[in-house]
Amino acid sequence: MSLVPGHTVQAQLQWRYATKKFDPSRKISESDWQVLEQSLVLSPSSFGLQPWKFFIVTNPEVKAQLPAMSWRQNQPHDCSHMVVFAIRDKMGAEHIDRFVARTAEVHGVPPESLAGFRKMMVGSLLKETFPINEWATRQVYIALGQFMACAAMMGIDTCPMEGIDCAKYDDILGISAQGFATSVACAAGYRAADDKYAVLPKVRFLTEDVVQEI
Amino acid sequence: MSLVPGHTVQAQLQWRYATKKFDPSRKISESDWQVLEQSLVLSPSSFGLQPWKFFIVTNPEVKAQLPAMSWRQNQPHDCSHMVVFAIRDKMGAEHIDRFVARTAEVHGVPPESLAGFRKMMVGSLLKETFPINEWATRQVYIALGQFMACAAMMGIDTCPMEGIDCAKYDDILGISAQGFATSVACAAGYRAADDKYAVLPKVRFLTEDVVQEI
């Protein structure tokens, strides 16, 4: 275990910003990307259910089509890796079964021994009135937060993008055809030297206005 | 700028898990906590609007009351710092104005110069049909993801807690009285030596099942 000093964590969070202009010539190295990919895979989620799939767009021809469905913003085109966070659309019992089977496999126990755990998840999540897609979207936002924080630690820039046409992303990337639905996206790569937003002071409310100790 | 090696980031994400049993005798140091507090303050949010407030419970008497409103789980009692993530309930134009004023202050420009930015935010977020509380909750989950990732980097354990009685948290912590509403919580501190969950292998779907390159 090799801990990261607190001052490094804080300095990297200060360094990051929502990058408006990426340098299209700079790509994330394969070894760095492997870590960021694992930051997605390892992201925490409710019950550990991972109700998601991450679509990583690096193909230049596909990336070139994305600004038109992203309010004409160029980050999806100019970044190194465009990450599309998709939820499992209307997650049902078959996904819970898949997760139970995977848990049994990893823990080396019979799936039947997890019947109580399965029942609890089904009871909590599969009620008709439960907003399952919104629940899944919240989980995806945990992954988004973890991804951006880890990228910042490694000196890699990101720009979260909520203002995208999710239905068009679903269509062009074949996401809906697999039973998933786009929630949000995040461009990753390196800031352009002339991104004027990079030098603007970060705007945050005062700590005492957003944190209260009890 | 002092970058964190990718292998360190990945090792710390592997190390973390949803801690079931905290060591009540171990507290997060003041200097480490200052960094974690800033990981909340610096969290990214849509438009940078920070539609949130973070309530940090360390008072032992208050913490002792929380398990009863947390499905009898003991993490809120045994952890070092219990973080309650609250959204600004039904965020309105006055919050957008507050943010515009803060942006003007930090950037040293007149608030009127941000009229177009303000109009865009109002137009996007304050439509009657827009689910403003759900939007705010998603932002809070970004902060949750960033908080857990940063804690892991620093060797600090966390347990995200969705299964809490938010209305009771709102009440006992005086959250609703301030115009906020509890969304989710996260216990932070150090794992107990006998938390059997600490040694269970992490359960994740195979990378090829949750990541697709395009």
C-alpha cells in the first residue's frame, strides 16, 4: 500500500477543471488508460450491482460525428478518449441473477447461499414504483466522480458532459441495441495550451457556506 | 504539480471496499480531514452550480442516534466522520444568482457581464417540467464518487450509505430547516481489524462485459 499525500490530492483537485479545449494531438498512453478503465470497472455501486456499461470512443471517424449531438461542443472530437456512461435500461431480475452468479464465482460459494442477499436486492429495487433508471443513473454518477478524480490524480484532463443528445448517442454507438441507455459522458485527454478556461480561478462557494460540522 | 503513479491509483481503488465495521477508536487526523473536506468543496457539478451542502457529523451523541435511522447499521456510530450529502431542495433562481455573484467576485468581473450565462442556466434548469431535485441529486453523487476515490488514495476507508431514512436525517441534523434535503451519506474512518468483509475478494464483472471500445 502506497498512500498519496493529502497535499498531492488537494493540489490535483485544484489543478483540474472542466476542459473546454483539448489538444487533439495528445493521447492518453495505453498504460495510463488501463488504470482509468479500471477506475470505471472498480467504481462502487449500490449493492455492488454495477448497473452500467462504459463505451469508450477513440475511433476518429466516430468521434467526428459526436459534436453535432453534443451542442456543437468540440471536446468529444478533440479529446483522447470519450467515455459514455450508460445505464442498464430498466434493470430486471436477470441482472441481479447475473450479479449473484458472479459473486458466488468470485467468493467460491454456491449461488443458493446468496438467496437472502438476492431477495433483499429484488425487494428493494424491483418494486413497480421504484425509479430503477434513476437509481442506476445515480450509480453511474458515482463512477463519473471517481473517474474524474482519478484522472486528476494522474494529471489527465476531463470534461463532464451532461448536455448531449443521449438518444442520438444511444443510436450511433449501438448502446440501446444492447439494452443500455446513455446517461452522461466525459471527455478525457490533455488541455490545449490556449484553453483560456485553464487559467481562470476556480469558482467555489466558501467552505463555510457548503460544509457544516455537527 | 506532483502526479500520482497509475499503479498507486489502481492499488488504492483495489484496496478500498464498502467498510462494514469501523474501528471506533481511530479518527481521521485534522490535516487529512481538511483535504477530504476540500474534495467535497472542489467537486465538479453541472455549470459549477454546487447545488449542495455537506453535513459532517463527529459529535458522539449525535452519531449515536444515527444507526436507528440507518437500518440499524453501525457505521454512522463507529466511523470517524459521517458525511451527509444534501441537495439544495427545489433550487431556484436565487441560488443561480448567488452563483453568478460568486463567479463575478472570483473572476473580478461585473455580474451583468454574466447575464448570458445566467440566462442559459435559468433556461435549462428552471423549466417547470425539469426534475430539479433529481438533477441536484446526480450532482451530489459526483461528489460522493470523488470523496470515496480521494479517501482511498489517502488510505482512508469509506462506506456509502443509501439505505438511510433521509427524512429523519433531515430532521435530526436540522437539514430541512436550512432548505436542504438529504440524498445519501458516507461513513469515513478506518476499518476494524476484524471486519470480515475486508478480506473478501472484490466482486466486479469482467472488464470486457462492462467496457466496450469503439
